[in-house]
Amino acid sequence: NDSQQIVIMNASYSDEIETTGWGKLNISTALPQGHSLVSDNNLAYFAGFIESTLTAERINQFWINFAASEFKNQQHTPSDELVQFISQQMTFVRNSIAENNATSEYWYAASLIMSQFDGLVNGYQSSPLPEMSEIELYLLTSAGDLETLVSLYPSTDKKSQPQPQPQSNNNFDYVKNCSALIRVLPGFSDVLFAHTTWRYYYGMLRIYKFYDLSFSKYIYKVSFSSSPGFLSSKDDFYISNGLAIMETTNDIFNSSLYQYVVPQSVLVWQRAMIACLLSYDSPTWINTFSQYNSGTYNNQWMVLNYNLFQTGKPLPKDSFWIAEQIPGYIEKSDLTDLLNQNQFFSSYNIPFFEYIYNVSGYPTVYSPTNQYSYQQCSRALIFKRNATMVSNFQDMKNIMQFNNFKTDPFSYSNPLNSISSRADLLTDRVGIPFGGVDSKVTSSSQVKTLSCTAICGPTTEGLPPFSWDNPAWSSVSHVGLPTVFDFDW
């Protein structure tokens, strides 16, 4: 009937980046589960198309900043080798979907993620903004995986300016990624789950995303802290089906492991979203994620199943799982008993599992005066001292923004050696616009509504707000970003 209009999808985007630091994107299907009006793949495609239509300007801004910072050649373009790897990887995924999605739940879910990506591409390319190719948008949404791949396949004719290098003998590491804490409150009254992202400040264009998509077999209901053009979090921080999921990134010092990084694999961002789509408990999420290991963006993943939490009672078996990925291998375990016993679990870019620590090469770089000890690095000591003092939600917000480097003996007077780092405040060498760029905290009640409490920007707890007006940062591309980051939760 020509007079009838059927609403397939509802979407809204509220851009409050200038006032709160965050955009907020909501995309939901308006059709009941089990409908036959629109295929699952078309529904996923529409979700991607609508997202990029609503956020196209922000996607373009983020790509400008990303390319300028990550691709070090004169043109700020990816190397031919990187483009070849990522193209082969995308072909592997598409071919695997074509061959298996009719019989495999995993590849059916992968087909939905890739249909969403196809919609993202076409939505952006339908906008009047500067052109971006499919491969450029794929590189952007694979930004986490590119942390590994750009180092393996760097752009040539590097600029003469020196890039920051890790330093191993002065209580200091240049570039780490994220702090995380899970805190069981006294008497098992609640479990708080929190994450602080560390990254270069050009990446502070943030959007918090909510997807509620009813497919024929699954309901894809997930929220996550993200950025324009990403179909995953990349921080990473997700709330999905009663699960809270996050990660911090580990280093690989054993370069022989990179032989296992091959394009016949599924990238981390894809595996994370497939796991969110298919999983309703912690071990299923971990086991789903562990398939087709790409060996890129090697993280410690933490998954807490709030569906099992009962106020006043210890967490039951399988509530809390972690997995640590290296190229060629993923170690995973149920750490619920440890969480019940210690009342907290903290994560700070050093492997928990001894085997992962050793084979990754940490013993080759460890010394008593650097940050490569799981037990004795600055954040391990700060979390051990402060975590059990967290007795409410406000305390959790405070610890995730904590940086008292001027007086905290565990920080060694270094603004990087704390929970939310501030490399821009370095005084004994040239600072860089890098550090903690947000914090997110959620609880058993918030998880039920896919919500969390979040703040954007480098910590201002006793420290000055970060400003792009500082002439030291004039050469860093920061199109679309607020000038001063002084936002509240």
C-alpha cells in the first residue's frame, strides 16, 4: 500500500563535544524481533549507513587527525604493505562469510558486522564531505589493530622529527594504553567496573554509542565508548547482554611472535563485536573472541557477568574471566575466586599470566628501576594501596582520574606513572600530547540500562586542564576538538 510507511529504524545523534566532550549516538530497530520485512544484513547495513550519515563530518575530522599522526610519511598515507595486508584480511573475512555464513553462527554474526561496515562506507560516501575510500574507512575502524600493523608496515620517507621512544631505565614508559579496575564493594553490596583510556590527544573526538538492533536470531544490544568512524570501542569498554567488557593493551618485546600475524585472521574490533553479538556469559564471550586470533592489538580482556551478581553474596563461578592475547596464542581463565578473595582486580598494560609475560619478552626489558614488573610498577602499587579504600561510586570515579605525581612516592615525580597519565606535563623532557583521555564507571544497576558514568579529557584532579592553545602542540592535527578540556562527569 503506497500510503503506508513502515519505520524500520530510529536514530539520533546529539553532538555535545564542545560542551561535555561527548557525542551521543542511538540507533535502534523499530521492527519486532522475528519480522520478515527486512533481512538481517540489510538491517545491519542501514544501521551503518545511518551512523555515518549522522556523523560524517566528525568521521572526516577524526580521519584527518588520525592520518596526520599515524602515517609518518610526507603525504600522511598508509604504506603499500599495510594496504596490501588489510585488503587481504578484508578479503579473507568476506570470503569466509560467503562460504560459511549459512552454516556457521560465527560467520553469520561476522556478516552482520561487515554489512554494518558496508553501510558506514556508503553512508559516508553519500555525504558532501571530502572523499574517503572503503580501505581508508576500514583502516580507521581498525585503528586498534593498526597499533600493531603500522609498526610492522610503517609509512616510508619518515619526517625528520624524532618520534618518542620507550625509555627503560627511569621509572617511565612513554606509550601505554589504559588503566582498568574492578572493585567489589564491602559486603558484596555492588561491583564497580571502570576504565581509563590512554591515547594521543588527537584521538579525543569521542562518541558514546548505543545499538539496539533486533535481528532474526539475535538482539544486538550494546553500548560502548567510541569515536567517529569506529564500529567498535577501541578503548575498549562495552556493556552488552548484562556483561561488562574492557581491556588494556600489553607490549610485545619478542619480535619473533609477529610471524603469526597473518591476514587470514579476524581483527580485534571484529572479534569483539562478534563476541558481543553472540554472548550472554563471560566464558562464551572470551571463547568467541579467541577464535581467528589476528595477533594484532594484543590486550588483556576482562569480562564480568552482572547477570550472576546477587547483592550480599560472593560472585559465583564463571562471573569474571580474563584473556590475554599474543600473536599465535590466547591464554584465558576464570578469575572469579581471585576477585572474591582480593575484592579488586586491576589492569595496567602488563600481562597477568606468567607464560604470556615471559613469552612476550618482558623479562628481557625488566629492570628494578623501570615499569615492567607486574607487582612493582607504579600503577600496581597505587591500585594495591588505593583500590580497597574505594567504598562507593564517587571513590571509584576519583581513583580512575587519580594522578598525584608531584607528591605520590609511587609516581617518582613522573606524570605518566599514575592511573590517568599526563605526558603533556612532563618536565624532565619534552612533553607529548598523550595520556588518559577519559574515564568510564558502571555498576550493577547501570549495566541493566546499558549505561555508565563518563568523563572526557585528561584528568584535572589537582592538575591544570589540557589546552590546545599551548604553542607546543601547534604541529599536532586536532581538527574538530574543543580547545580546552575541562569537562565534568
